[in-house]
Amino acid sequence: MTTHTTPPHVPRAITEPVLAALRTADDAGRPLTIVEDPEGGAPLRCCLRRSAAGERIALVSYAPLRRWAAETGAAPGAYDEQGPVFIHTEPCGGPQSEALAFTRAHRVLRRYSRDGHLLGGRLVTPPEDFEGALTEAFADPEVALVHVRAVEYGCFLYEVRRP
């Protein structure tokens, strides 16, 4: 008999209230610029999937640690950074699956403390167990948050909070 269990580490897409704000002005203060994706394949941080050809998307500047710190009262100081992320230009309903997204490639896991300071990072290389790497990260009681990032450009993909 097979039992289904929910993974202990759930990817967190950018939430709709934050997306609504980013659609007005991004975290660098720039207005939204809408494009029609000619080829598809852009990693969308609102729904944790890749775009389809012809979808209307935007590339915005996003400060994930700043947004998390505003919720938790953390003070990340110099670790507050912003970078480019692709989002839908209209509400999309968010992720359609609990499965970890964008994990079948080289990824970096950046670990952060409760005060928002960087505790270290780890490269995860397929076929290495991605879920196991997250479990290892959260085995450190100081880790409150993990950012999953692309290796190629260092871009933020999504966050995982302590279960």
C-alpha cells in the first residue's frame, strides 16, 4: 500500500498582495513593463511554472528578504538585496501544485537566520536529493528561511520557510 505524504518543505511563491504592489511599481520603484513572451520558458515566480509562448509577463525587481523581514520584524541590513523576477501581469491563481518547482537543475540554497542574516549556502546538483538538501538546511536550528536560487544568474526562484 502506497501512502501519500505532503513534503515538509513547501515552496512559497510571491503572494498575490505583493504581486499587486509589484504590478504598480517594483521594489526598485519602476512601473510595470508588460511584454508578450515570444518563446515561453521564463520562470514565473507567481505560480512557480515556466511561461508559455505568447503569455503576457513582466520582469520586475523584487526584494524577497526585505518582504520577509517586513512580515517577521527581521533586520537583514546589508543582506537586503533586490533582483529580477518574472511575474504574470494579471492574477494567475498561484501555484497549482504542492510539488517543489524548478528543482531539476543546479540550484543554490541560501540559508538565513531569524534576523535575516546569511548563514551560508549550498549547491544542489541533480540527481542529488533536493528535499534532502532542504532537510539538511533546516536541521540547523538557526535557519529560519531558505532561498532557492538559479545557479546560472543567481536569481531568486522561491523561498522555503521553516516547517
